[in-house]
Amino acid sequence: MNRRAWASPLDPPPSAVSMAISANALKRGYGKIRVLEDLDMSVEPGMIYGLLGPSGCGKTTLLNVILGFLIPESGEVVVLGNSPGTAASKVPGSAVGYSPQELALYLDLTIHETLLFHGRLHGMSNEEIMKREEWLVDFLDLPEPERQVGKLSGGQKRRVSLSVALLHEPELLLLDEPTVGVDPELRARIWKHLKTIAADGTTIVLTTHYIDEASKADRVGLMRDGRLLAEAAPKELMEKHQTTSLEEVFLSLCKREVKA
């Protein structure tokens, strides 16, 4: 099918409309440095999609393209029905919650002020913000809301960043290495919550380099050198490659790439 056969270059292809995220032959780099190369990706609504791959393989760049922070050099990406950054798109905007790997917090604000600031940006009432703050502080084991963000530990700051993404209960959650430095008990609690909100219709894309964590996702994209080597349900990938772990699947695919 000709990808330009629909009504307008700004309209999504028919096959992408039913997907929360659809990428087709996506390319993006930084000057002469190539990062994403002919990447194809599909994420259904209400799915937890795990992007698994080593550092530097392009996971964060892909999230930034999905968010509309970076414009593709070629290829197409459709998010929540439209190309990010176009007039009809909900992305970037309150439809998305984003927790970046590199923290983007105002260090002079307290935890409460941080959540109040972001909540107001999303049009939440003070009552709604306070209710969510109370839950998030308990859920993520955050310090007292009056604590200044700049005086928190690295792990605490990461949890504040995650709380900002969860605050307004968005339609789409993009989480870049959300559980780095998180203790096993809290990690299990976070995953239980992600499963619950996904069942209620929230679409979640998270990056990780933890094999065991990726296996909990509904669908996994195994990423290397800016391309997805494969994407499918973890069980399906393991059955196809006749192995009992995603790590062995990934190694098998990498060996095929080298031979090719």
C-alpha cells in the first residue's frame, strides 16, 4: 500500500487509526550520527509495551519522537490518531504523561509545589491535585510534600518525576527507565498499578534494560542500533525462538544480525 494514498499528508494512514502508536520506516539522527533507522512499531490502546535494549540503542530518541519533541527525518509516526505536533494532535499535551530518564524538575520547588504546578498546567482543580498528591506520596514512598526537590536523593527525585507523569491520569504514559534505583517491593507495586490502569484503558510505553521487567509487558520491542529486531508478546517471542528467556531471544536475534 502506498503510504501517501490517504487524503492528506497530515492524516494518519487507515491502518494506524486503531493503534495508540504507529511508526513506519522511522528515521531520526543528530547530524551525521544515525540513531533510528527504518523503525516500525505498533502499540495497541490499553497495552503495556516494553522497549528493551542496551544504552545508546535509540530508546530515548524514539520516545522523544513519539512526544513530538523531535521531528522524524523520514517515515511516519501517529500517536493517538494524529502526527505529534500537528494542529489536531493531542501530543504533546495533557493526554500524555512523561517521566524522562534525565530528570526535568525545578530543584527550588517543594514536592507539593511541583505537583501543584504541573496539576494546574493540566487544568486540575486544587482539590483534585491534593487528592492525587496524597495518594502519590503514599504510593511512591515520597518524603514529606514540604521537602525541597533539590535536597532529595537521586532515587527520591526519580520517584517525584514519576509522580508528575501519573498525576493527571493521562491517556498515554511514556516512562523512560522508570524503575532504575527502585527497591524490589516498590517496583512490584508500580507494576501492579501499571497493570491496573492499562486494564482501564491507559496505554503505557516504558523503556528498560531489565530482562525480567520487560517480560511483564503485554508486548515487547527488542531494540538494537536504532531498529526493532522483533516485537511481540514475550511468550510468543520465546516460543518462536524455542527458548525460555527473553535474553536468549535477544542474543539469538543479535547473532542473526551479525551474520546478515
